[in-house]
Amino acid sequence: MHWIDPESLPETRGTVTRFLLNPHGEIDGLVLGARQVHFPPHLSRQIARQVAVGDAVRVRGVKPRGADMIAAVSLVTKNGKLILDEGPHRDGEKHHKPHVEHKPMEASGEVVLSLHGPKGELRGALLDDGTSLRMPPHAAAELAAYLAPGAHVQAWGHGIRNRHGRTIEVDEIAELIDAPVAG
């Protein structure tokens, strides 16, 4: 969103509790407390170099209707460094997605946060173990109950793990139902 003046947008402050990865292993967001902050993957390297889990940051961005998240336009690090989204072609070069090998993965746990795309479209969920579950918006819309905070799910798919986190492109998802306790 390189055309938006970040100074005209509200500022959100918080402490980074985790990074969010896209299916290419790039950082495309972070969590401040219980709020998702989305930013484009062309900022991934800059964010990775300047921000760590536990850092206090300031974010200016756009909040889409119907989603408790922020599509970041700028981020100020704990050291006062400004990271500004000036678009993917700022240096005249196109952003190239890294080639990564996806491995079969599964995860289970409680959904702590629904994950959204930059326009507020539902795209997945964050589990209590830090795993991001990702899927296309049309699939996420049909499976919204599985992606809502408090849901207990198991998911299977292909994904990637790196030092910033773990993400799975979901092929299948099921609700976990607790077995009754024998008395």
C-alpha cells in the first residue's frame, strides 16, 4: 500500500508474540497480543532483520471491515527504525517467491486466532502451538467454524517449518471431539 500516507492512519502499539508465515516460508505477518498484523511478503527480509518476538513495535495500517486485523502500511521497530511498504517494485525488481520444499505435515490443537488476508478475507487459523493453518479464501469461508477461536481441530496438508514458525497448506481438516470421561 505504497500510495497511502502512513501518518494519516491510526497507530497500534504492541509486543510481537509470534511471526506468521506464508506457504513460501516468508514472514507475511505477526501477532501483537491477540491481533493479526498482515504485511506483504516483499517486506519479509526487512522485518526478519529488524524485529524479534518480544519486541515492542508501532504499526500504522488499514483495518478491513469484519476482521480484527491490520493490513500494515508502516512499522516502527523498538529501535525507532521505520519499515515502510513502498510496493513490491520499489527497486525496479519484482519480488521473487523463494523455492521451498513442502513436506507432509499435520497439526492439532485449539484455534487461538482466525487469520485473514490483507482485505480481511478469512484465510486460516493460528493454533495454540504456533502453527498457521492456511487455505484459499473460498475454502476458508466454507470452513469458518473450524477456523474460529476456541475450535479444536486436526489438520493435514503440506507445509514448511523454519526459524520463524510453521505453516501448513491444509488439504483436510477435522474437528477434534473430546471423548467422554469414564466415571
